[in-house]
Amino acid sequence: MKWIRSVFFLSLILLALISCASVDPRNVDVEIREEPPTAKITSFTEALTLLGKMTEIYSTQELRVQSKEIADNTGTAGATGGEIPRDISEMLQSTLNSIGGKVTYVPYNPDFIQNQMVTGYSTFENKTIPNVVITGGITEFDRGLETRGSNVDAGIEADFSHAPSWAPSNTVAADYGTEDKYGLASITLDFNMIDFQSMAGIAKMQTVNSIKVSKAVSEKELAITLLGPTFGLKGSIKKVQGRHAAVRMLVQLSMVQIIGKYLMVPYWTLLPEANPDPVVMDGVKKAFYNMGQVERIIKVQEFLFIQGYDVSITGELDQETLSALQKVKPAARTIDKETYMAVFLSVPINDDVFERRMELNKAYAEAALAQKKKAALARQKASVKKPASKKAEPEVAAEPAPRQAEPEVAPEPAPRQPEQKVATEPAPEPKPVQEPQEVASTPVPKIEKQATPKEEISATEEEKKSSATKSGLGGRELSEDEW
């Protein structure tokens, strides 16, 4: 009778198991969790947006950025089956384009531009020229930096002497085991900034950032033995920190740093647990030393105004400015380096400050437009007066004063013509007579030049006459034959 009860009991158990559809091997199935698509949000997504707003608040220069192809320089992307991305250019482009503000991304795609020009859809007339170019790549991927493993096994067993006779065994046991494995790897990205015009690297405009990525495996199992039959439970899980997602975070962090460095803004206030960048701090100090006292006061007044303080931008350290300045830095009486740095770093990045900056820019634009109109009106008035002065000038120029003097000078050679007749009077001297004939045949302007030879001739005659008189001869003049 005992064995009949045992068979009946086991039959009920098998029937209950078979009746369950989940136990039937023919009805195996798996459920897939469906999730709607979501926007990719990282810990640096908000920092990128705030960086663009920071460039507007600090009123930096316009920056047009272009990027080269950014790829895996380690060569492990293919060897590991794509564990890390081979090309991250699109990650960089989307990161740069998400900043906004004073930062504009200029894509580099010469094939596309050339094809558009061939088809006539576009030309180079309205194309934007970048200021800087971003270069870089994945420079390190070290796997297996740290690997750990641990396991725990526990078991208990007991024999029952009063077990039913139909049970195949009088043993009751329980076993428990767990096993854990942990691995660590490192990824490093390098980025550099190059000046587009000179194609030379910009000093200190570079970033090198690393991130540790890990993967872990855990297994647990439980087994129970009841008078022979054994029941077991086992579970395992494997988690891998996304390599591609980690690379994206590195790209975003690097762009916040390198763009913030170039534009000289306190970008580290947007990052968690970040320290001040010495490159930016030195650049701000250098700019402070290059400014005059009036420029320093105006800059401080701008920072105080956009923070909400009621100050006027006059370039003078008035009482209103001092009162607002002492709220930022107590006991401040002048605009020294420490005070300027304190005000520079105290500017919050929010919508209220952004709106105040827009109001200030609008006021500057209106003042510049008014001054431009005033200058244009002054030029217009000056151009109206110029035609009257131009009409008076021809009347003065029309007076032929110098031309009337010329006819009076021209007749001067006429009275000199009798000199030719005088020159021909000494008939006994043949040589002097021939020379005046040649002079008479020459043009009038050369007459003045021939006057000097006549003087020389008369001088020689006088010398001869004077030499003809010798001392001791009574002053008688000797003839040429006597000489």
C-alpha cells in the first residue's frame, strides 16, 4: 500500500507540472521590453548649453569652428570587434553645433561643396570661413587594467532517520554559491586647436582627458535536496559600461574645456568638481594689465549691471559703483587685480543675467547708431558747403597774372641787338669781328650766354694795352710789330 501512495503522490506532482504552460518546453517564449526613443542626455549636455549662454553673457568674440576627421588612432577598434568607435567625427560635430551662442560650427565636406557647385546649386560667395580647426583622436585604449574575481560557496546537509520509507533518500541538503568578476579599462582622447589662416597650433589650446570604463559579471545559485529530489535556482548578470557612450562624454567635456579656454570664460563653473583653469586665469590677468583705468572701470560696471546692480556705465568710480562693488567684494575701494577677478568670477549664468546683457547690447547698438547718423549728417553738411568754395576757386585761377608778366620779359633781348653792331665796330681786329657775326646768327636765348665771352675779349685787349707800356720807356705804347 505504501508504494501505491508514493506513485500516486508523484503522479500528482508530474500532472501539476505538465499543466503549467510555462514548464512545457514546446511553449518556450521570451518577452521583449519595448521602450520609446528618447533624447541622448549626458552629464555634460546642460554644460554645453550653458557654455553658449556664457559666451553671450561675457560678450566674447564670434568663434567659427571647423573639425577634421577624428578617428581611433590606437587601431583597436577593428581588433576588438568595435568595442570602441572607429570614427567619432559626428560626435564632435554634434557637440560643437549644440553649444550655440557666439560659437558657430563650420562643417568640412569638400566633396559635397564641389558637387553642389557643379550642379549650380551653390557657390562660394556666401560660405563662412572658420577661425580655428579642431584636430585629435582616440589615443589610448588600455584593457584589463584591473581584473578581480571572488566566489562564495556554502552547503548544509542533514539525515533524517524517520524519513518515509517511500522516499529514495533520508537526506536533506542546501547549497548556495556566488561568483563575481570585475574588469577595468581606460580610454583617452586628445584634442588640439589650430589657427585656420596660419595652420599653426594655438599655444595651450589643447585637452587630454581620460575615463575609466568597467565591466562586471555576477552569478548566484541555490540548490535544495529533499529526501532525494534536488531543486536548484541560478541567476547571472553581466554589465558593461558603454565604451561608445564614454567616448561621447569625453568629447563633450573636451569641447567645453577647449572652447572655454579660447574664449577666456570661467567654463569650470559649469562642470562638477572642476578647478579653475590656470590658462584662463592668466589670460584674464593679462587682459586686466593691458587695459587702462577707465576701461577697467567700464568693464566692472558692465559686470555689475548685468548682475542686477543699479549702476551707470560712465567710466568713473562713483558712489553707486563702489556700493555695488563692495557687495561683491567687501572693503573694495579701487579696481585692482583681485577686485577685478572677483567681479569677473561672480557673474552667474542664468536667464536674468542673459536678459540684462541683451538690454546692454541694445543700448550700445542704439548709441552707436545715433553717433553714426550724427557723423553722416555732419558729412552731408560739409558736402553742401564744398560746391560754393569750388565756384570761387576758378575766378581766382582765371586771373592771368603770371601770363601778363611774360610779355614784358620777352622783349628784353631787343635792346641787346645794338650790342651786335657795337661788337662789329673794331674793324682792324679780324678775330673779334668774326665772333660777333656768329653770335648774331645764333638764336636770341643764346645771346645772354655769349655776353661773357665779349667781356673776356675786352679784358684781354686791356691786358695787351697795359702790357704794351713798359717802365722806363716814358709810357709810350708799343705796337704789335714792335713786340
